[in-house]
Amino acid sequence: MKTLVGAFIASIALMGSTNSKAVTKDNGDDWLKKSTKTAVYQLTKAAQTFTPGMNPRSINPDGTVRLAPVRDWTTGFFPGTLWYGYELSGDKNLADQAKRFTLGLDSLQYIKDTHDVGFMLYCSYGNGYRLTGDQVYRKPLENGATNLYSRFNKKVGAIRSWDFGHWQFPVIIDNMMNLEYLYWAGNEFKKPEWFAAAKTHAVTTMKNHFRKDYSSYHVISYDTLSGKVLQRETHQGLTHESAWARGQAWAVYGYAMSFRDTKDKKFLEQAEKVAAFIMNHPKMPKDKIPLWDFDVHNADRSPRDASAAAVIASALLDLSTQVKDGDKYFKFAEDILKTLSSDEYLAKPGENQFFILKHSVGALLYNSEIDTPLNYADYYFMEALKRYAEIKKIDLKTIAKA
């Protein structure tokens, strides 16, 4: 076994040392081989190391793994990443592990106090159901969607995000990501009111969350009696008026997805405008991995956010399939994925506490998860690899088994 693992790691190192000309091959680029093989290895080892119900979230400053208990908002990402690992590789062991870690989240179908059930359940149970059709996943998805819909306020026209803090009715840009769950569930369970609520939320957010340059605030607080905006803030960004990088990523992803699911062209227009803000920003680094906030002043000393980059890449790949001039979005996303697959960002097999990517930022102003792996960076990186392979018609299963 040690010999096989050693040979595998040696093959990864060899791919990492290939010259730039090799990267341009049409069928199975070396960077894609490297990232896919590394991801499968890391996920296999992580599933052997961790226990369902206490999923790996990030790495603490002392080098230990920060674990996410069942009710942590990030808890669905690790099972979801395992499902993507199975989908990309065809490795049945990863499917078995994905099921084990997914079913460890069974109690989440009953919680009602957060919008994050979308991240928690749709990334785990949703991918499991999509890939296997196993009915064990269906009822929890229905129950979770019922509870997510219960947070919709008709007067405000949005789904409440948080049940804490000083806000009367807070809606965060992150909540756009969870609309995919309600769009799907509305169709799957024949609940048109769920679908309509998700679409209304997207319209309300488009109206109130964005500045003239199409950058997004993080939090909007609403008056529940009048539906009017009370506050506009950026809770995890540099200032209330700054463009927090992951917030912009959630925004472009959310509107590209909303157009895909509703075919409403105003969502496509919004997605393209947010994409333009991101892609053309003067502070976007040449390697296309954004700083944690686009408005930081000390760019040379500020950490990058691989999680924002992974979300942006996945969103732009989705967007590239929905417009006539999609090449510009595809190329930008491809550049991001190539950078994330470089030695600077991609972990070496067996290192990085078995996370796939390095160098993400959770909440810098709160001294939380700075320059560390994050499970949602891995999740959206794997999703982006899947979308890239589908667009390029590359069989990653062959790559993973090579």
C-alpha cells in the first residue's frame, strides 16, 4: 500500500513540473489531471480520518482541524464534496463514504432557525439524490425545503437569513445560493409557492442589495411591517461600503443560477453586470484569485480568498453556457481553475489536513479562519471542475483511474 501511495504522489509531483506548453492540450490538460487525482486522494483519506456529524471545516491556527458539528452552517459541504469526488472519479468507495457522511446530517431536516439549510441539506442530500435517486434522501429534502420556505416573508418579499444580531429582518447576499434548493424543491414536490418565493427573493435582492457599480452589500435589514430597507451593511467586509469578495461571488453565482432555473432574462442581465464588476475590477490580481475584499488598501499584505475564486469560477462556467459570447466567462473561469490547481493553492497529497485547497479567508475582521483551507472552497472547486469537464467533454473518470 505504501508503495502505491508513494507512486501516486510521485505521479502528481511529475505533473506539477510539466512545462507551460503541456497545459494547452485539448484532451485532459495536465492541471486538470493533477487537481482531479489530488482531490480524489485527499477526499479518500479525509473520509477515513473524520467521523460523520463532525465534518472537517478548516484548520485552526495551531494546525489542528476545526470540525463542524451537525448544526454548523458549513456541515453539508464535506459530504457534498465527497459526492462530487464520486461523480468525477466513479470511485464507489467515495459514494459509500458520501452516503455515510450525508446520513449523519439527518436531524437537519427539522431545523427552522436558519436559511443555511440550503447549504446544509441541498449540498449533501441534494447531490446524493441527484446522483443515486435513492429515496432515503427525498423526504429529508422535502422537510428541509418546507422549513426554508417558512422563513419567507411576503411583506418583505424575501427569506430571512439570520435569527441573531441587531437587525430586524436580515437578508444576506449568501442567501441567493439557497434559492437553488427552493427552485428545485418547488418543482420536485409540486409546490409552486416555493418556486415563486425563491424568485421573489431574487427580485427583492436585486432591487436592494446592489450599488450603482453592481457590487453588493452583505446584509440588508428590512422593516417587517412596511417592507422598507432599514440598514445596508457589509458585516464580513472591510467597511459597509466595500466589496467583500465572497459576497460578490455569491451574487454572480446566485443570479446565473436563478436565470438557469427561471429563464427570467433580468436575472441573466444581473449576473452579467456582477460578472463585469468582478472580472474588470482594477484590483483583481493577474492570477484571478481575489483579495478577501476588493477595496483593501494594502493589497500586497492582504490574504487572498480561494473560496471566493472557486465560487466565481463555478458561476462563470455556468454563465458561459447561457449566453452567446460565453467564451469570455469560460476563459476567466479556466484561468482561475489553473491557478487553483497550481502548487500555490492545491494541496500536496497527504498534506493540508486532507483539504484540497489552501489560502481561503472566512471572516478576517473577526480574526476567524484567515489564510486557511475551507470546506466550501473545496466544494465549489470540485463543482467547477465538474462543470469544466462537462463543457469540454472530458471524461474525468478516466483521468482519476489513470
